[in-house]
Amino acid sequence: MTDAISISQAQLRFGETAALDGVSLAIPNGSCFGIVGESGSGKTTLMRAVLGLQKLDRGEIRILGKPLLHGRAALKERAGFIQPIFQDPAASLSPRSRIRTLMDEVGTVLREPLAATHERLHVILNRLGLPPGVVDKYPHEISGGQARRVAIARALLMKPSILIADEPTAGLDVSVQGDLLNLLQDIRRSQHITLVIISHNLAIVRLIAENAAVMRAGKVVEAGEVGSLFGSPQDAYTRELLAAWPSVSAAK
Ligand SMILES: Nc1ncnc2c1ncn2[C@@H]1O[C@H](COP(=O)(O)OP(=O)(O)OP(=O)(O)O)[C@@H](O)[C@H]1O
Ligand SMILES: [Mg+2]
């Protein structure tokens, strides 16, 4: 079966820093895949490369079997099937437009009657615990947690087949974190979406991902099925990371 995302020997330097240092990964179609690793290990860089926002120095990325192309047309086409949820959601919202404008654009892109987009949006906002009135606000008028959920709503509204979320639960209340993860899981299962979750939180990855990769200094140090990865880690760094999350290694 074709992988949703396959990365082969990805290399990318920023000056002296090897942000990606020979990363190879295969993310199966329809699965939930976790990427964990300390700050600066290259997780966001990898995501940006997969989205075509950052060119690799070397290596290859394929999305649903097709080599990743650069340029405006390719970027636009890709938005139809792969959607990001960025680590800093406020930065992905346009400061001068009301949230409604952002959502209505989706209808235009998908060539869907606006009423149908609004209907789907209503359901998504409700599931994310956002009041319908949030669409009348400007990005500076909503909280950080709301901005994150607005960014998630926008991504889901695009009906992507692959969703990559960078720290999707950061800055959310614990109760909302659980709801959000459940929602993402529900949507993934019902719409057969491939979900990639980047997180510092090993407990979250263990809970919702089937497979995961551990990154350190631009390298994947270990990858595999979460049960064995977190249950009997082979790599010293994975063990170190797990030691900071006693509940994860103890969990079944
Ligand atoms: N645009 C850039 N210019 C220069 N260096 C960069 C740039 N983007 C990332 N880096 C460097 O590349 C490395 C990987 O950064 P990256 O943002 O991918 O880490 P991360 O794993 O997402 O970290 P965090 O968990 O803090 O979000 C870091 O050393 C970072 O300083
Ligand atoms: Mg990051």
C-alpha cells in the first residue's frame, strides 16, 4: 500500500545546524503517527519540509506516492489534501480579516456552496467547543487557545486526507485537550485521514498514535509501533525521554 508520507534521507542545514540529518520515515496511509523529541530536534522543520515550505538540501519526500514539488501551483494543489496545524496558530491567521473570511475561503477553494461550508463549520466549531459567534471576531480578539482551535477548525473544514498537527494541545485546558484528541481520532477514523501528531507530550502520542518516531538533533533515533517503542525502548535517548514520563512507560 502507498504510504501517506515517505521521507528518504532528508538533509537540511541552517548554517552550522543540521536541522535534518538523514531522516527516513514511512507514515502509513490512514494511520495516526506520532513524532516526539526534545526542543530543537527538528520536528517542525520536518513538518515544513513535508508541506513543501522548506526545501531539503538532499533527500526525497513523497506524498501519497508522488514526489513533492515546489512552486505556487504545487503548493495550492497540495493544500487540497494535506493540511497543517501550526505550532503558533495565531501566526497562521490573517490579522486583518475576521475569522469568517478565513472560513468562507474554504468554500471557494472547495467550490462548495457557502451554506454547505457553514453547515460543516457549525458542526466542527461545536465539536471544538467554540461558540458560533467566534467567526465574527478578528484574530486579536480571541485567546491563544481559541486561536488554536480556530486553526484546527479551518484545517478540518478543508477535508484533508492528511493532517499534520504541531503540538495541537499546547496551551489548552486539560479537559479541552482530551476532547480535542477524541475529536481528531473520531474524524480520522470516520474520514480515513492520516494524522501526524508532533508533541512533546509522550502520553498523548502513546494514547492516540499507532506508530511513532523519536527525533534527536535532526535524526530519527528510533521508530516503531508505540507499544514496543515506549514499552521496551532500544535507544538510550528514548529511555531518557521516557524516564521523564513515568506514567507513559508504566501504561499499557
Ligand atoms: N529558519 C531557521 N533558520 C535557522 N535555524 C533554524 C530555522 N528553523 C529551525 N532552525 C533550527 O533548526 C533546529 C530544529 O528546529 P525545529 O524548529 O525543527 O525544532 P523542533 O523540534 O520543532 O523544536 P520545538 O520542540 O522547540 O518546537 C533548531 O536548532 C533550530 O534552531
Ligand atoms: Mg517545533
